[in-house]
Amino acid sequence: MKKIIFLIATVCVVISCTQVNSTSDKSITKGEDTLADVNVSLSKMDLVEELANVKDNDEVLFKASGSEPGWFAEFYNKKIRLVVDYGKDSVIIEHNNDGLTKKEDQKISLGKAGEILIQHKSCNAISGEVAERSVTVVYKSKQYQGCGSFNK
């Protein structure tokens, strides 16, 4: 009897941990083109699955971040992960990032959702550190400023 009660309690805890906890607009992309913009509800399990799309063995090539509102972007070999508004919205975009090390400025299209501009000029981060690049993100008509550096 105690085993059955323990099993039922465990199932209830697991179910309560996967309840919907946020809603957000998401973009479905193929390459640099946005195929659809949809409003979805994310459960904690959905978020874990989305983050699992960035495989552990993918190496972060470049990181960018800024504040007010807080945001960050991680550039992998074949994709970009962008998280904005202190984690309220995020997207993973397929993109070949082979040209990131070039010395000229780079503009990366996010389809209809916006773009990322990486400028080849130093940037003073809020932490006081000097970063290698200045980064501007325009996502869903909102602009985010920050700094970025290559992963060492």
C-alpha cells in the first residue's frame, strides 16, 4: 500500500512539473527564411527539448550579451541561439557561422523577425571588460545592444 501511495505521489509531482508556465511567439525557420510565426505555450519539458536541440558536442564559437533588457546570443557552427527579455523569448536559428572570424562587419538575417549586426570594433561591457565586437540585435521590432567575444 505504501508503495502505491509513493508511486501516485511521484506521478503527481512529475505532472505538476510539466504544467504550462509561459506563452510566447515563436518563428519557424528554414535557413535564413521565416516560414511561420506562431504563438505557442511552453511547458518546462518543451523548453528542455528546445534547449536539447543545441547538442552538448556543439562548440560555442562566439557569445554576445547585453542588458536593459537582458539578452544573450550563442553562435555555434550551424546555428544561433538567441534569448531576449531576460529569458521571456528565445529562438534557435539554423545559420552557417563560418565567416564570423572575418574582420569586416557582419549582418545576419533572422528572417522577418529581425537581424543581428556584429561590428568589428571593441566594446566596453557593463562588467568593465573590453570585448572584441559590438553587437546590435533587432528582434521583433525591438533593439538590443551589447558586446561579443570569441570563445577561447
